[in-house]
Amino acid sequence: QKEVEQNSGPLSVPEGAIASLNCTYSDRGSQSFFWYRQYSGKSPELIMSIYSNGDKEDGRFTAQLNKASQYVSLLIRDSQPSDSATYLCAAPPYGQGGKLIFGQGTELSVKP
Amino acid sequence: EAQVTQNPRYLITVTGKKLTVTCSQNMNHEYMSWYRQDPGLGLRQIYYSMNVEVTDKGDVPEGYKVSRKEKRNFPLILESPSPNQTSLYFCASSLYGQSSYNEQFFGPGTRLTVL
């Protein structure tokens, strides 16, 4: 069973700090990775996708991928209380287009 | 407005009474999928569909059926619901199902309770 693993948290950071969320995956063949944000009682919302090694920036969000280490992370700069949510990492297993494996999510709390 | 809709949003039923949860998207997406979310177990994929008349099992398909007769609709059928199917269900869609492009948009969720 291919796995995507995340620390469940909760991760608590002060307002304005950088929040760092981490994810590891077991399928070395996975080619694309997704970060979703889920507010309590709401549906997941895609915030970042990354397909190649290195960094990808979008506003206050930066996704980092290291395929050799099978590691993907999400950095949130200048964290705001509105960023408090659960962040889900997801990856499709190699050769199984259509399947998507989610990690259990990391709960982030940004304190004013 | 581009969206994925699910109905009903909340449902309480009894063991063995067949039910259908509908899912519809208005974005002309090829790919659709169903998930269930349970505390401590996260989001798990039930079934997915790469296109009309093409469906395949996810990680937890037992006890569920799906069909994809039209591009916009992907209903989830529980022929004989059991209490262990009490969960929060999400439908999702994406333009393409191939892994590199599978950026999924989620519906609002259906909270199902089976007594």
C-alpha cells in the first residue's frame, strides 16, 4: 500500500511567522504532489501543486519537492489566523492515473 | 459559478435501506471521484471515473457502487448501508484524470449517518 505521511500536529505558530508543513511519500515513482487546505467542517481546497524538484511559489505559499528524499513541504510565510486549518498532502501512485492518496493532514493553528 | 454540487448534504438512514448520493459538476471535467473522510483515517478514495462509462476502484470500494452515464454526474450508491459507512463523503472533479493534471475540486460534502 502506497503511503503519504504527515505529522498530525497540531502545529502552532505565532501570527507573522513562517509555518512549515512536511510530507513524505513511499512511492518513488510518484510524479505530482498536491497541497489542500481544509477548514473545519468544510471541503478540501487545492492551494498548491508541484511536479518537479525545487521550489514553487504562489503568494505567501511555497511548495518544495525533493524526489530523492521523497519529501514535499509547504511553507506559509507571514502566517495569519485565517491560515488556521488542516493541510492535506496528496500524491497519485505511479502508473495509477486517477488514484490519489492523501496524508492524514497537519492541523495548523496561527495565534494572534 | 463553477462548482461541484452534492445532494443531500445531510442524511440519516437505517441499515439496509438503499440510498443514492448525487454529485454533479458544471465545469465539463472528464474526471470525477468519491472519497470518504473519517477521524483518524483521513480522506480515502472510494471510486473514480476517468470519463463517461469508465470507472475504477479506489482504496475502499466495498459496499459502494457508482455509475458515469453522463459527463457531469457521478452518483454514489449504497445498496445496503451499514453503520460502518457512517462518514463524511466528498465528491471531486478535475479537468483530466492523469496524475500530473489531477488537480481536484471538491464538493461541499455529504454527512451520512447509518443507524
